[in-house]
Amino acid sequence: MSRNKPLKLIGYLRVSTVRQKDEGYSLEAQRQAIERYCQAHGHQLIALEEESESAVKARPVFNKVFQHVLNSDGEVDGLIVAKLDRLGRSVKDLADIAAALREKNKQLISVQDHIDTSSPNGKLLFHILSAIAEYERELLIERTKIGRAIAERKGVICHRPRKPIDLELLKELKKRGVSHRRMAKLLGVSKSTILRRLDELGLR
């Protein structure tokens, strides 16, 4: 099988729970998998960045690595991980990451998943992932529309609750010629809310 040219890669390692450390997901296990792959394929491993994720969803190390790969000009060819689930939390997340890399002509390699976007098979797989992610987005939109329609038929309010306003005070302010902006400030609501209430009262 023909090989693509050697790549300059940055490795990303992540472990989020104690249980994962005991199931072959440890940082050391990921490190070894990445290093062996790069050695076997002649890739240059520029750096390996580690992240121990807490319950907080923010991933500062990944964000730093990802931006470095995207914005490097010839210094880095792509990103390598031991397994895809170290990289993204969902199909959509993975597809978005792959799309951003592809837009910058950067590669993505996942060792255990046998994915290399510099190869035809790797590119095909991520086209499939992108299609699935788009399908999931469309399903969510459709479910939201259906849920809203059902709720409306049942008489359930689907919009935000109306903010309570002292209508008598609003009428008095209107009578005095107070500006809409000033009304909004006095009543603690937005100007658009004031305009809607005045329309409902036939006072605008």
C-alpha cells in the first residue's frame, strides 16, 4: 500500500475520568499509541499536549492546540489523537473539527479508529460523519417544529413569559408624553416590550 508523504503533527491527549485510566485511556497509553503510529509512518511528532478534563466542559488545552494547528503556516500539517472520542463529544463536534481542519488544508489522524484524512478512505469517512451531523441538525429542527405545533394546539405558550408591566402607569406615562425609551427605563423592560404593550392598548 502506498504511503502519503510524512507529516508534521501535534498530538493531543485527554483523560476525563478515573475509570478511563483503567480502561486503556490513560495519558500514557494514548501517548504510546501516537508515538508508535508516527514512528511506523515516518511522521514527525512536533509536540504532545495533555489535558486532564474535569467536570467543566471547557478544554483550554485542546482549544490552544486546535488554533495552533489551524493557524500554523507550514509549521504543522495536522492533528493526531489516539482515539476519536478523545477529540470530540459528538458526531457534530467531530464533523465541525474535521471541517475546520479541512478548510485550512490540515490533516486529522485517529490511531485506533484507523482514520487518516490525508488518505482517500479517511476523507470518505469524514464526509460521512459530516452528512450524519447535518442529518442530526435537521432532525433536531424538525422535532422542535413538531413539538411547538403540538404545544400550540394544546394551548401551551411556547414563547417567553410576558414581563409584567403596570399598565395604569404606562397609560399615565403615555398621557404625559414621556418618550418610549424613558418608559422602558422606568418600567424595567425593553423598548420593544413598551411598543407591543402600547399597540395592545391602542395607544401608540
